[in-house]
Amino acid sequence: MPDLGRLLLFFGLILVVVGLVLMVFGRMNIPLGRLPGDIVYRGKNTTFYFPLATSILLSVVLSVVLYFIGRLR
């Protein structure tokens, strides 16, 4: 049971850090979610939004960060 508690605390801390980073990005006017390549379709009664370019950018950044964390171990 202590391992499960540590795992939940770890994931909670990760969520807090991600939330803080998103708040900082929002205040700095970094256009995450509004990059060229993000797909937005606005119909009469519906809106479809798929952040393709943002997803690719975040994937590359997270891959590089996790690669360097793995190299430090």
C-alpha cells in the first residue's frame, strides 16, 4: 500500500506542475492550441477542434525531456 500512495503523490505533483506550466503559458501569450496546423472547423451549430501541430510539438518536447532524464540515470 505505501507504494500506491507514493505513486498517487507522484502523479498529483505532475498534475500540479503541468497546471502551473499551462497557467504561465496562458499569461505569456504563447500560442499553444492556436498554432498553424491546428485544425478548426466551425459549422452553424458545432465546432470541431483538433490541435494537430500543438500535439506534435508537445510530443517532441516531452520526448526530448524524457530522453535527457533517462540519460541522467
